[in-house]
Amino acid sequence: MTGRVALLHGPNLNMLGRRPAVHYGTLTLAELERQVREWGAELDLTVVPFQTNHEGAFLEHVHGLIGAVDGVITNPGAWTHYQWSIRDALELLDVPVCEVHLSNVEEREPHRRVSVIRDIAAFAVWGKGVDGYREALQFLAREA
């Protein structure tokens, strides 16, 4: 795939670098985005990041991506576990969606094991820190 990839982050991801390093690592969101853009460039992908703590802003942004991107990598944060509107908006894109979580959600609290977007995700990875984003990019470069 040569194309444009939306990198979408949900609530509290703007606080990376301040959140518990044991779960989220030490990179700030700006550092994480820079790394993902660099990895994307190596794969001939243009990565365009977006983060918000506001559901409506997230939905409006996703709606604006219809027909404008070739793939999506998203870490919806807490919205992953309950926000069906996020799932429905991502489904509208009709492109491969990759779900990424820095921490191992399968080994944390029971509510974190629920994902309302997993059934529409073409690829999902958790517990690998920032390297999960690299795996998602590699998947999009190969499969999309």
C-alpha cells in the first residue's frame, strides 16, 4: 500500500508521558506520533495524526476521513470499551482499521478486555507498546 493512514487517538492519550509507565511507556504523544510517522515513511505511507478527548470531535473527524484515507490505526482509549458511536463511525470509512493498545488490555481490569471495535478491526494488537503501531503499519502496507 502506498497511501494515507489516519492515526486516531482517543481520550487521555494526550497525557502520555504522565500516565503510568508500566502500562503506557514513557513517550509523549508527540514523540509517539513522530515515531509512527517515521515508520510510515519507511513503508511509503503518509501518517496523519489526530487526538481528542471529545467524542463529538472524534466522530466529526472520522466522518471527514470518508474517501480521504487508505487505512486507519486507532487507539480509542477508554472509548474502546463502550462507545458504539466510535465503532459505527469507523465502520463508515470502508478501509482497513487497525486497533492498537499500548498496554496489555487482556491482562488488566475486566472492563478493559471488552472492545466494541474489535469485530470491525482488520488487525488488533495490544501490550507491545509503541511497537504495536509499527505492526499495524506493516499490516496496512502488506494487506491493504
